[in-house]
Amino acid sequence: MRVAAVVPNGPAATAGLEGGDLITRVDGRAVATPTALRAIVLSKTPGAKISVRYLDSTGAHTVTVTLGSGPPQ
């Protein structure tokens, strides 16, 4: 699943993800669609840590993302 953009200083940005990155796995599960990613994230609580494997122009990476409480209202 291609990342369109990340919230500056948000959990994904803090972990090093950037727009254009291709997320391939979250917590060991394949992620091909935004719906699949959303289902995994919503199954967790704020503050939970998830493992995110992604590809960028320099290769494959795995980072830990600490989930926030959700997008600003």
C-alpha cells in the first residue's frame, strides 16, 4: 500500500515513513490496501507499538510505530 502523505510529527513521520513509501507488512501481516491497514490499526489501542515493513528508494526497512489516538478532529 503506497503512502500518500504522513502527518508532520505524527507517529508515522516520527518512525521515518514518508509519502511515496510502499508499506508491505504490518505486524507480520501483508498489507495491500488502505482497508487492510486500517483494520490492523483499529484492532490496536492508542500507545500500542506495531511493526511496519516498507520499501523506499533505498530498499526495505522495518520500523516500529507507536500508535497515537487518531487523526486530529
